[in-house]
Amino acid sequence: MTSLFQPVCADAGYARFRFRWLARGLRSLLMRQYDRHQQRLDLADLEAWQLSDLGLTPEDVRRERAKSFWQQ
């Protein structure tokens, strides 16, 4: 009979490792998407002369701002 606190299968350690790996990957993905969202908000705050220094037009900014946070 197995104890309640002992893993039922031998791969429980691997499953825990896999879960942590997936959780880290998901966290990294969400952080990148949030960062991209913040960059788009900052881009919308730039003035026309700053956009021209970057080689962008207001239309480029409008198109970029219209994208959802998960789009690249």
C-alpha cells in the first residue's frame, strides 16, 4: 500500500520539473506580451517630431496601436 505522501508513479519528480518548466515558459510569454503592450502605449504618446526621428508616421503608430497585445 502506498502512503498518501509518496508519489504513485516513479515519474512524479519529472512531472514536477515539467510543470515548473511550463510555468516559467508561460510567465516569460506573458511578460513579453505585457512589455509589447506597454511599448505600444508609449509609442502613442510620442510627438510628431519624435516619430519623424524614428522614421515613423502617425499612420504607422495608429496601425501598431490597433494590434492586440498578443500580435507581433
